[in-house]
Amino acid sequence: MANPQSPPEHATETPPAEAPRRACPAPADFRAEVARFDANASVGQWAGPRYRMTYRSIGEGPPLILCPGIAATYRGYALMFNLLASRFQCVVYDYPGENHGDGARLSKITHDDLVDDVFGLIDHLNFGRTFLFGPSFGSTIVLKSLHREPRRFPKAAIQGAFAHRPLAKAEKLALRFGRLLPGNASRLPLRNRVLAWNNKSHFPEIIADRWDHYVHENGLTPIAPMASRLDMLGRLDLRPILPKIPTDVLVLQGNEDRIVARRHYEELTAGLPHAHGVLMPLVGHQPHYTHAEGMAQALNDFLLPCAPGGCPNESAAEEIL
């Protein structure tokens, strides 16, 4: 007698159905994200000792202050901040001279003054312990802040960072013309060509609109304050203080970064006692544009990691802060 559970000899087994593949989501519309940020963020001013600082804040939760790059507007960080705002109160501020009539006397402002202004902003906002994030030039302000008063910062993150970086030829040219030309960076000779050489290959066609946005925003930076920051950068050497920074620091580096070379990343990860280095493949110097989602996730995971029970992790925030 045939086994009733055995299939007939002529029957064929039906392969299990494959699970439907989930399509990759389309990249976010960057300009729409900027509009969303503008609609939800609050704008404030702090009348500091050197200039009237304009800052923008979005979200609720532990405070996270972003010290901007050398030639960037807040709009470049809008998508990343929109993603972080569910877990952090994100704050980005403008440097001296960025806004007409802010009272900044650029010739009198030093790099140490920029660090003082971060502490002044923290006190103005009545923040307790605060997370810091500094891309590029902003990383130098973060590192000095951590060295000065580490107890105030439970963790920090830097990206495209450096402790000592002499000026490149294009930057020396910008500094030279910055002392002569009025107006914004869009007037600088060869600016578009230099930007394209350093960055455009990292903006694939699917996010071509972000490239146009980046070039436009970069051109809005006033030349004089940008030249002032370039001058600071050319004379800065933070290598001696790195071993004295006790804070856990996430060091993010685009593997294809043409502006800040890999040796600067290696210098930081070797010099900082508690560095957590992450090399990002196929990423350049502007991941807040090209990989904003990944940047937000990396900051979330490092600054405020989830407990085994899942996120959001309010208990972790209380423990860290």
C-alpha cells in the first residue's frame, strides 16, 4: 500500500514563493527638507560679547550643537537635522560676519573666541551636558571645547576632521582675494571648478539636485568671514592637546575625501585616547548632503545608543547626561 503522505510519482514540488523585494526608497527632496526645517525650527539670537549670534533649533531631547564647516549655511544640514530631531534638540549657529549687521569685528576674533562662543551659547540656552558635532573646520572648535571642559560633553562626533592642516593652494587664493574682494564666495575666481574637482563625483545623478543646492549655498558665504576662518585654520595646530581629551569621540571620514586626506583621520584616531574611527566607503567631504540619512543614523547610534529593548531610549539619555 502506498504511503498516503507520499506525493504521486508524477507530482512535482512547488518551490516556495519568494518574498517580494522591497524597492529602495527614492532619495529625499533636499529643497523640500529645507522648507520643512524652516517651518519647524525656531530662530533665536544671542547678544554675545563679539557679535549677535543667530542660531536655529529643532527637535526635543538631549541637546546636540553643530559647529559648522568653513563655508556652509544651516540649510546644508537641514535634512540631517530633520532626521535627528526625533531624539535630540539640534542647534546650529552662524559664525561671526555671516549675517549683515551682526556687529562682528573679524580682525579681533580668534579661534579661541569661537570656542568661547560655543560655551556662551550653551549657557544662553540653559543647556546642561551637551553633545557636540563638528564637520570639517567645526571639528577644530569641538576638539578645543572638549579639551577645555570635558565634563560638559558626554560624547562628541567629528567628520572630515583634522588637528593640523596647512592651507591648500585654492584656499590660499581664497584667503588672498578675501582680503580684497567684497561680497560672497560666488565671486571667487575658479570657485565652481574647484568645488567640482573636490566634490562633484560624490553626488550621483540620482541626487543631482543636491549638488546644485550645495554649490548655491557655498556661494552665499561672505568672503571676509570665510577668509578670517581660513587664516585661523592655516595657523592652527591641535596635535598637542589630543592626548589630553578624555571624551569618547566618533571620528567619521569619507574614504574618497579630497579636501581632508586620510592621514588626518589616522592622526586623530591615533592621538585621541577614546577615538572611535569610522571610514565611510565611496563618501567624500559632504556626507550631510550625499549621505544625510547614514550620517544621522551614525550620530544616533553613537551619541544615544539604543538599549536591547529598543528605541527611543530615554533611559540611556538620562544615564549619559
